[in-house]
Amino acid sequence: MTKTSIQLKLNGMQRRVDVEPNDVLIDVLRDKLGVKSPKVGCDRGDCGTCTVFLNGRTVRSCLVLAIEADGCEIVTLEGISKDGPTKLQKSFVDHSSFQCGFCAPGMVLAATELLQNNPHPQREEIQEAIAGNLCRCTGYSPIIEAIEDACKK
Amino acid sequence: MPIATDFEYHKPKDLPEAVSLLARYQGRAQLLAGGTDLIVWLKEGMKAPQALIDVKGVPELWHLDVKDDSLAIGARVTFTELIESDLVKSRFPVLWEASRTVASCGVRNRATLAGNLCSAVPSLDGAPALLVHEACVRTRGPVEEREIPMSEWFTGPKRTALLPDELVTAVELPLPKKKTAGCYVKLGRYRGEDLAQVGLAVLAEEGNVWKLAFCAVGPIAQRAEKIEALLNGKRLSEALIAKAKALVAQSISPITDIRASSEYRLHMAQVMLERGLKTAAARLAGKGPAYGASIL
Ligand SMILES: Cc1cc2nc3c(=O)[nH]c(=O)nc-3n(C[C@@H](O)[C@@H](O)[C@H](O)COP(=O)(O)OP(=O)(O)OC[C@H]3O[C@@H](n4cnc5c(N)ncnc54)[C@H](O)[C@@H]3O)c2cc1C
Ligand code: FES
Ligand code: FES
């Protein structure tokens, strides 16, 4: 297939990369653009480990074609913590929210999106916001508590 | 996982271009909206189109507004946009409630209502609310525009009345003429992201008029006309609800699959009908739980 050159703003920097129409965004981000925080868990939209911001909204980058992102802005975990860990991330650390950490990048982005739209969410709203981000280690409580705590500070 | 099939990618700039591209590929192209179904199918090799036609650049599909006594939802509108719309929340709270049960935030940020209807899987949460509101699907092909009533849209599991050279431009819901209230009740295996084991939309209209539609308990999402006929014109009572529940087995045909047995689905459909009727009646009377609150 023919390669197309796409351009995107990735974590604040203009990047150009050659892709084929059937290249998936997560693979291009990890393998061609060197951004390693989004991970491949299920590869079919269920788990949320591949979450990135695409034009200001979180999406499953395993379900987006790279070519669809031409001209778009992408922010990953690397981008939101450029100036050091955010208040939310510090709260996750204080609560020892993660164990293996595989779900963490997606979870942080999902929670970041929630707090952008709704700075003082109810517990149910937090649960709803991270319902598509699976964690196999923690049972979610320390994650939810860290998000609740971050809103209080 | 890479996608094994090769295809061309087109992003038309307007509706005529999208329609002529579709015609050019004669059924061998797939439209791409949010991709939350299509990309999964491509990865699994269930579809191998020659080309994808991305509709996200077509401005004619972006609208979400009221015109001519209907709410028109453009084909590019996502479930997140529906949830964030005050118009949808205030005028069509059953659709609003249903939209909130679809997948997860990150999926809803991409997934469209039109794509949901075109995928036409039996468990689709988008359909019951549209069925009870007697919505229609607007389509556009090379020669004509069509308006397909929701009651004629699904022709089988994963099959619709859409022709290969047509695309959906919008879904239109007539504004209710009378006072209405209702609910969308979804049963999943756990709280959080899951497909429906049973889905039920209830719409109560002033003057004891009822509209009911199920999904995930038959090959297609459908109205429960027998139950509606029983309820219409009568005041809701425990005795009437018991009679309505007895009709559920004749109104749905649930199967056993990985998500639930047919017996469990049938039983829960009855429980959901009772709670759904009571919740809709309470909301119509200005009481009952707020929209969005779970009644299961
Ligand atoms: C993890 C996960 C969880 C999910 N959970 C739920 C759930 O709880 N409930 C539920 O109902 N669904 C669920 N879904 C499916 C839901 O996301 C899709 O059905 C979605 O609504 C499809 O819309 P889309 O824009 O992503 O369509 P796409 O995937 O882009 O397209 C789907 C199909 O529709 C066709 N199409 C798209 N737009 C048009 C158009 N304008 N005209 C004609 N054809 C068109 C495409 O060609 C394709 O065949 C889930 C999906 C995932 C990945
Ligand atoms: S890898 Fe994308 S959602 Fe699981
Ligand atoms: S900490 Fe291991 S998956 Fe969440």
C-alpha cells in the first residue's frame, strides 16, 4: 500500500511520520514515534491501557487509524507531566494507587479528562469515568480514593 | 495488532463527494465513523473492504438541532456529544439515559449513534430509545434521499434496510406532542462497561399511552406491541403490571450465550419491565429517581 505522510502535534511538538492506511495509531505512537506510555492490553477497546487524548478527548488508540489523526493534536501521559507530576499524579503516589502500573497511564488520562470537565466529581462519577479502564491488581479503591483526594487539595 | 488487510483511505470533504465515492466502490467500501466497531472487525478479519470512507470530514453530518418539530442528530454525532447536549437531556431524556450506558467514556468519545444503528448488533443500546420515540433514519444515495422508520430499519442481526450505495445522514426524533417521561434500563454482568444482557426502553405519555422496546433479547431490537396494547388506556396497577409481565415471554425470544442464559434473560426482562413501568410513571408524575440513576 502507498505510504502517506501525516502530520500531528504530539505532546506539543509538530511531528511528521509516514503511515499506511491500515496502521493503527497505538502502533505508530509506540513504534515509530517513540511514545511508550500508551500500552496494548486487549487491542479491541475493552481495557483502556492505550488511552490518549485526541483533540482534547480521551480515545482508545487501538481503535483509531494513524491516518485519521492527520492534522490532530495528541497528548499522552508524557505530555501532561512535562513540568513534573500533576497534582492528580502526586495523589496517586501518596495513595500507592498502582501495583504493576500497566493500567496507570490510561487511568491517569481518564481521570485527567474527568477533572477537566468536572473538578468536583461524586464518587459514582469517578467510577463511571474509569469504568473503561481495567486494573487487574488493585481492586480500584486506592485509585478512586486518590482521585477523590486530588479534588480536595 | 496490525490490520492484515490493505485498503485505501478517503476522507471526503462534503456529502456529494462521500456519496460518489460510495457509488464508485459498488459495495466494496466501508464507511468509517468512530471506528469502535469497524476497526475491531478489520483486526479480526471479519471485514476486508477495498476502501474506507471516513465520514468525519463531512460537515453535513455534524448537526445536532431541532428543525421542523424534530430533533435531528447528524451521523457524525458521538454518544458523548449526545450526553453533553442540554437539548437531548431535556427533550429526550430516555435517549440521554441510554447513551450513558454505552461502553465507556473513551469509547463514547468516538462512537456515533448512526454507527451503532448501522452495526445493528442485537444488543445495541442506541435502538430502544429510538424505537419508542418512533424516530426515523435519513439516508442518502446516488439518486435519492430516503426516510426509513426505525420500525423498518433492522432486517436481521447485523442487517439493516440501508442499501450498499447509501449512507446514513441523520437520525430524526419527532418532538413529543404530549408530556412524556420514561427510562432506559440496561442489565449487564457487572457495573461498568459491558454489553446488554437485556435492554428496555419505556416511554409513558400523558393519558396512559405506553411505548416499550427491548434489545438483546431477540435477533433485532423491537417494540413490545402486545404489552403496549394491554397497557394502553388503562391506569397502571399491580394487577395490570402482573398481566404485562405474563406477556413478556410472548414478546421476546432471548438466546443463551456467553453473557447470560435465555431463562435468566426472560426472568430479568420481567423484573425490568415492572421497575421500568413504575419508574416511568413516577417520573411522569414529577417524582421518581433522577434520569441516569440505576433502578436495577
Ligand atoms: C469496548 C467496547 C464496548 C462497547 N460497548 C457497547 C455498549 O455497551 N452498547 C452498545 O450499544 N455498543 C457498544 N459498543 C459498540 C459501539 O461502540 C458501536 O456500536 C458504535 O456505536 C458504532 O459507532 P462508530 O461511530 O464507532 O461506528 P464505526 O465502527 O465507524 O462503524 C460501524 C458500522 O457502521 C457503518 N457506518 C458508520 N457510519 C455510517 C453512516 N453514516 N452511514 C452508513 N453506515 C455507517 C460502518 O461502515 C460500519 O459498518 C462497544 C464497543 C467497544 C469497542
Ligand atoms: S488496548 Fe486499547 S482498549 Fe485495550
Ligand atoms: S496496577 Fe496492575 S493493572 Fe492496575
